[in-house]
Amino acid sequence: MSRAISLRSVSKRYERTNRAVDRFTLDIEPGEFVVLLGPSGCGKSTVLRMIAGLEDITEGELLLDGEYANHIPPRDRAMAMVFQNFALYPTMTNRDNIGFPLRLENPRLDCRPQVEATARMLGIEDVLDRYPSQLSGGERQRVAMGRAISRRPSVFLMDEPLSNLDAKLRNRLRAEISQLTAELGVTTVYVTHDQAEAMSLGDRVAVIRGGVLQQVSTPRDMYALPENVFVAAFIGTPRINLLQAVVYAPLDGRMSIDLGKQRLPLPEPLSADHQLLRIQQGRQIIVGLRSEATRIAPPSQARPGEVALTGIVEHMEYQGHEALVHFNTGSRPAVVADLESPRPQPPVRRRRSRSGGPSVLTRIKGRAMAHVSGPVVALDDPEPGPRPVAAERPAVALSDLVVRTGPDVRLRSGAQVPLLVDLAHLYVFDQHGRRICPAPADLPGLDA
Ligand SMILES: Nc1ncnc2c1ncn2[C@@H]1O[C@H](COP(=O)(O)OP(=O)(O)OP(=O)(O)O)[C@@H](O)[C@H]1O
């Protein structure tokens, strides 16, 4: 049996802390595999533990198969949990470890057939009579999974079960978990901070930041239509290029996006999405370009919808099957709060503000607070009103645009290279980080 799980505006407050989980709402279908994804400390494990009943819910409701379940003790929820640290009993053989939940349920049961069937499913029949200390990490995690599935639970809760394993083993076990949960048809909630793992495993992925659910979508939609800049930056490798920009919309001329030293002219007639950008005229926005949205080619080779830029090669990252070229286009990257490993930024040369601008301390405080809630994007020194095109700007971070290319392309550092940007793959986020292009589906009057 597999169950439906609903979290309705669920919050968790620990003593003397802000909400670790803040009004979290999510409906999980029976048999669905949902991944909770987010940076360290965002509240993923707390959500999982509230589903398991290991953590009280401060506010809101948990429903299991539509029934109010906040008060149900963990042992009566028919759920099994797998943790990152395997959590096996060292003095028991692996056979006894797998059979333990069965014996707990019914001490007189001969659990051997069920243990052996489970072990066969996981390919660990040969190690049943050894102890956990005599196993490799991957085998140990299989035993831990065996223990979780032996009782045929109605829900699997997995908290970073692969994070203690090396990359190769992780990939293999990932595939096995996917196959196993599909075969058993058990509702699975899986916690990870690894976006690649989330994207490859989940029927749906729920991205959390600072205890707040940002978006829940299929992996494909999450990549194609991130609802905000945080999701856009969290999903995908290499990280999406996020550039500070301003919409330039003269009454009598072509609309464009001013990236600092260069502009992206919007093709005419304007698409419905691009027309909506007109109301952003003069405001700071964030342009998102994934590494595959730009290619190295001269303007003469532009296809419909492509516009020209140039970039100076900063460095190349050879990846075997492809190469990533890091360009300086004279733009200013937007800084996304709360990502685990922000792009390294070289020191930015600034003029000291004499007119009472925000102090360094205020800016640091602002960014620290953004870890808990608030804006997902930090636009350094936002300048109100339209900005003159190609005006003198403070020095920019050296590399602001990463472009994916074939492995055989050879480029010299410092070379100026023509680029074509495919505007069909242009994302625009407003100054709060919300996606405005492609326009959100719930925008009134836009059906597609
Ligand atoms: N028992 C506790 N008492 C007080 N604060 C707690 C407790 N457990 C968790 N927290 C806080 O709640 C927040 C969410 O923690 P949680 O473990 O759910 O995050 P997470 O996303 O699973 O992080 P990680 O990936 O590092 O495990 C964190 O700020 C954490 O410090």
C-alpha cells in the first residue's frame, strides 16, 4: 500500500529561533517520488521529520490519505526512514539488521524468507551473515535500505542516503533507488542538497529556501521555467548566468536590454513576453542566460531570434565532452543569496559612498538575513531610474558569462570573440527575483 501525504501550511519553530519551516504546503500523490531540495539549513530534514512524526508540527496540518495525522505516533504511520549515516546496529549481523523491524512487529515471526527476498532485491544476499563493519559503504547503505523496505512500508523517507558515498557509487545506488521505489510503488520523499540527484530521481522536485517552499515542479519544468532567480541558480550545471540589467524602451525606437557595456536588442515585432518587459522600463532587472543560450559565432551567422554580443575570453574549462568558456562581456553578475557555492567574485573596485549609502555592515547584515527569508537576489547599489547606455560603471567581476561549446574549440585568453544570444532562451527576473519572462502562466490574459 502506498499513501498520499499532504502538508497544509505547516510551520516548525524551534525554541528561540525563527521558523525553520514556514507555512509549507505540498500534496504528494500515492506512489509519487518527491525530492526536497535546497541548501544546508533550509529545513528539508525538518519537513521530512515532521512527516515521520519525529518532530512536532508547530502550526498547520499533516494529512495521511486525507486524514488529519499531526498526533499519530511515528510507529503507527507505517513509514520507513533511511538516513545518511546508515544507522545499523554494529553488533547484529546484516541479516538481523534487516529483520529487526519485522521481529519488533512480531517477535515469533520467522522473518528469514522476507529478509532473503529483500536482500535479493538489493543484491546483498552474499553479505547477510557478516557484520556492518565488514561491508563497504555502498553495501552498508543497501543493508540500511533493506531494513527500511523489509516491513513493506507505505512511505519511504530518505534523508540524504547517498551523501556518504563516493560519486561513482552514488550514481549506481541512485539508479537502484529509482528502480526499487518504482517497482514497489511506494510513496517516497527524498531529501538532498544535490540538484543533479534531485533532477535525476524525482517525479517532482520541491525547492526550499530559508524554510519557504520556492517551487514544486517536474524536473523538466523546474529547469525550463524557474519561478525565481534562486531556483534558476540552484538548478543546472554550470550555473545559469545572471546579469544585472535595465530595460531600455524608448517611445520611438527599438526596445533593448542594457547589460552595462552592451545591449541585447529585442527582435521586432516584439513577442508577447517581451512586450510585457516595457513596464520594467528603467528598473533594475536580472537577465538569466543558461550556458547553452549563447554560442560563439559572428553576427553574419545569426538565426532568427539571435542577437550579437562580444566577450573577452577569461579562461576555458575543458570538460572532456565539451568546454565551458568564461567570458567578460562588461556586465555585472547578480548575487543570489543563500546558494551554497556562489561563483567566486574577484574584488570589485568601488568608489566610497560619501552620501550616506549603506555601510558594509548593513550590506553584510542584509545578506545574512536573506538566508532566512527576504529577497533572493542582491543587486549591488541599485540605481533608481534609467541608466545611460554604455556609461562609466564601477569595475565588473571578470567573468560574467559562461558559454558551453564543443571540446575542440581553442580560444586564447584575452581574445575578443563574437557571440550570438538566442532570445528564445532569455529569462528575465524582476528586482525581487521573480521571473517575469517567460511570463508566469498565471498572468491574467496569457493562456500559453
Ligand atoms: N533541534 C533543533 N533545535 C533548534 N534548531 C534546529 C533544530 N533542528 C534544526 N534546527 C534548525 O532548523 C533549520 C533547518 O534545519 P534542517 O536540519 O531541517 O535543515 P536541512 O535543510 O535539512 O539542512 P542540512 O542539509 O544541513 O541537513 C536550521 O537552521 C537548523 O539549525
